[in-house]
Amino acid sequence: CAHAQKCLVHLLRDLEHVERYKSPGEDWAAFAKKLRRLLADAIRLSRREGEHTPEAYASRRVCLSKRLDELNAVPWEDRQARRLVKRLKRHHDELFTFLDQPGVPFENNLAERSIRPAVILRKNSYGNRSQQGATTQAVLMSVFFTLKKRGHNPVATLREALTDYLKTGQLPPLPGNITANR
């Protein structure tokens, strides 16, 4: 978790949003085209990593960083382009982590799908209504989904933990992965 990856899909979606709902300036088209190509080339490189020698891959990776630096160095006239360049500069080291760290995706779809049930629950229950309620829900959802990801039945496991707590006065630790226990 030491290396973060910013979601490139959100960045591409932001480009579409500007074109659809804002009034971009004259140099917006050039900026958007360069950024789209840069991101597409980075994604393509990650998908074809095994097709390149390590030296060729590293060379192309360096080339992508140079292109990003060049894009950021242009004094764009368009306000939206300047806004996105500011964002690109702020997250410079988090845009291509997926090229350097195996197993890191260029998007955060899995993370968003993982939190969706908690968001829907909060929405359906008309919010948490207090900071304490929000904190309680965050803890419970974290425990619930951790148990689920580890292969346990969350309701049964929590029932057992509360039964143990009532008997001993101490909560048991979260159980490990079911596959790790076998």
C-alpha cells in the first residue's frame, strides 16, 4: 500500500465531462487529445507487458513519464486544461504506479464495487444522522466485509463473537482466511 494509483478511468471521465458540459477554450482539444493518447498508451503498455523485453518495457515507461512532464510543462490557455494539469502535477507519482507495481490496476472499479453495498445501506436508511452513527456503520461494514472476503458467514461469525463476549467479556480476534486455515 506504499504506492498509490489514481484511477485513470476517472481522469478520462473528467475529460468527457468538460467536453460535454463545460465550454472549453481553443487549446482544449489539443490538450485532451494528448492526455487521452498518453493514458491509452500507458494502458496498452501494461496490457502487453509480457510482449516486451524488460529493457524495452523500461524504455517505453520512461518515455511515458517524459510525455507526461512535457504535457504538464505547456502553459495551456484553457482554464479546464490548467485545472487538470494542476491535478496531474499533484498526483504525478500516482498516475503510472500500475506500470511499476505488478497486480495494481489502472482503475479502482474493484474498490468502488466493494463499498457500494455500504453506500446503498446508508442511502436506504436515510443516512447515519450523527458522527457516532457514521463511525459505527464504518466499523461494522469493515468487519462484515472483511469476514465475507475471508470466506466466513459474517452474521454467524458475529453471533459467535458476541456470544463469546458475553461469556468472557472479551471480543475474539477476527478469524483468518478459511483457505489459510485448511
